[in-house]
Amino acid sequence: MNKSTLNIFPDVILTYFILIQIKATIYIENSPVGFHICKVAKDHGATMIVMGSRGIGVIRRTFMGSTADYVLHHSHIPVTVVPKN
């Protein structure tokens, strides 16, 4: 994504969530993603985390890590991981 797309993207997503009546907040941070997801969920009293998974495979995930795997093991609230397809 280019820089202008990143500036518009949060507004598009928030508009969609408003239309389907989902309360949401978008955070853009420069930190390890899994850690930040867990921190923001805790700081804001989230009751559940829903996130997607790319399905990169067991061997690749072992060497590269997985954000979903990190959140599943470090979050203190329920986590739902939605598969790629």
C-alpha cells in the first residue's frame, strides 16, 4: 500500500463499521503487532479479539512466527482466529 492509501484506509473501514452498526477503533502503531493487539485489547477493556489468519503453514510459522499464534498464547481474553478461506 502506498502512503495515501494508508491515510484513507482507516476512514473507509470506520465508515463501513458505522453502517453495519459495529463500534470499532483503529490504531496504527509501530510496534510488534501481536504485543500491541494484546496491549490495546487490555487497555480498552475488550471482551474478545477477532483476527484473520493467512494460513502460512506449520514450518514457516515455526521459523517466522505468527501474529495470531502470539495473540492466542498471550491474550487474557477470548480470541477467535478466522481462517484465510
